[in-house]
Amino acid sequence: MASSGIRFDSVSVAYGKNGENTVLDGLDLTVEPGEVMALLGPSGSGKTTALRAVAGFVRPASGRVFIGDRDVTELPPHRRGIGMVVQQYALFPHMRVEENVAFGLKAQKVARAEVPGRVADALEMTGMAAYAKRFPRELSGGQQQRVAIARALAIRPGVLLLDEPLSALDAQLRSGMLAELARLHRELPDVSILYVTHDQVEALTLADRIAVMDRARLQDCGTPQELYRAPRTAFTASFVGNANLLPVSVGEGAVSLGGAELKVDTGDVAAGVTATLCVRPHLVGLGPGPNSLTGTVSEVQWRGATHRLYVDVGGHSVKADVRELREPPSLGEEVTVHFAPEDAVLLSAGVTHG
């Protein structure tokens, strides 16, 4: 197997005649051997550019890219020891499944006698052994994706790059493939996976760590639990999961919103400043309790097992995801919502109105 682990050393990528359009700005990031790192961010954030820099499809304007202990910045893609799966799978329509999977092995000049066994192993691992003789047009979208993954795994890469691999699938197939990718990760503990997505659920489900990208720069990095429970910035809080982000005035061990004093851990945020209070909607309860807020219902959404209530509190919308209500409140009705002090995080980096 090829060397594992990825390191970005101040990698920048720029386009334009004079390099005036920076699409990746000074990225420093390490993916450990055997780790799944999700690059999460909106369109244009630089996440796909980072992946393409590892693949060798774009050349950094500055900085270096390492795979294992090898500096691969100047190497062509076929010499980097990587497997890659893109959004549309890129299967050859005139080739059968087994021929598609063998393609990379032949390109790498693997011994002819070794190819059938490697193809069979990769198809078995992805649950596609029974489809070896079929053409791509005879497969479902999810099956085509499995073949694309099998092709990437057949070369036994140290690094697997996944660029929005589930985006073309419907919700049910996507859920099933998430489980399959998680299983593959368990079966390939030495392979480093760099997973580009804009989907929070995919990142939270699969990744050991998540790197949050925005405007060509790395904004935050941590485990899914760290970024979800204790985000460091308002951008991270809004992009990793759903969040109430409320502008509050900071006092001593408390904050105020719309005239209500709320007990929260203010940490090292100085009294007298305006900061952002982050509370996840599922941690906001209906009715009186600690840290109560009273407002009027502006919207009610039924979501099956839950209702999402939007409550206007002093001009700020507070979202509460509560267990399905037999009689949800009416629009314009006055209600009280609450949250526990330990369920709130105070962010000093900028104010985002909810």
C-alpha cells in the first residue's frame, strides 16, 4: 500500500493572469494516517481546490503538499498513490464493471496475473462482486458509485479522495452509502480519507475530524463533537449543525437579550461587550424553565417526530425543536421557551443575527 497521511504546508492556489483570484489561501492542515478528514464549507470556500491540490490536478502558487513523508507538490497525479471518487463517478460506459475497476491497475502497470485478484477483492469489499460482467448503464446510481469506489480501492492507495461522492444520490441511497463508507473505513484502517462535502450530516457521520472552510481559508478544525458542542466562531456554529445565533450584551456571569437576563458561562469574554450566544434548537424547550425567553410564534413547521417553532423575541428569531405537539401553538401566540445554562456557548468572534 502507498504511504498514508496528508499534510498541507501553507498551500495557496490562485487563478488569473497575475494570480489575483485566490481560491485557497495559506492552508495548513494535517490528515493523520488512517484518519477521515471532512472538508466542509459552502460553494467557493476552497475545499475542492484543496482536494485537487492533493490529487495533482491544480498546482499551488505557494506552499507544499505531502503524502506520508513524500513531497508530492511537483509529482503528476498517477505517481501520487491516491484513489479518487468524484461526483459523477466517471465510469467508462463501454467497459464492463470488472474492466472499469481494472483500468487503474493497468494504468499503473500492475502485473497482468495480479489484476483479476485485485479486481475481485475490490468488488467484494464494495459488495459488487455479482455485477462484474454488467455495464454501467445496467446499474443504479448507488451501484455505479460502488464501482467507482472499487476502482479507487483496487490500486490499494494510501490516500482516498472523495469529492461530493453522494451528491447525485437521493436521500435514501445517500443514507445507505454513508453506512457503506463507514464500514469501508473500518475495514481499511490505514487509508487516509479526505472527504469534500457541503452536507453537514455526511461530515458529522463519517469524519474523525472536520475542517471548516470559508472564503478560501480554513476557519476551524476539530472533532465533530467539538465543533458541534463548543464551536469557536459563529460561522462554524451555523455551518456544523443548526444553531440559534443571538446577539447579546455580556455582563458578569450572565448575558442579556431583549431585556431578559440569561445565566451562561461567559468565560474570558469581557463584560460590557456585545457577543453571540449559540444554542442548538433541539436544546430549547417549550414552557418556563431556566433562562426563559418570551415571544410570539412567527412560524410552525411539522417535521414528523418534531415541531420546529420560530419564536420572535425582541426582533430576534429563536428556533426550538420540540417533540411533536398534538396542538402546536398558533401563529402570533405568545409562548415561553427556555434552555439550560450549560447548553449555551458564548462566541466573541462576531455577531450573527438569527
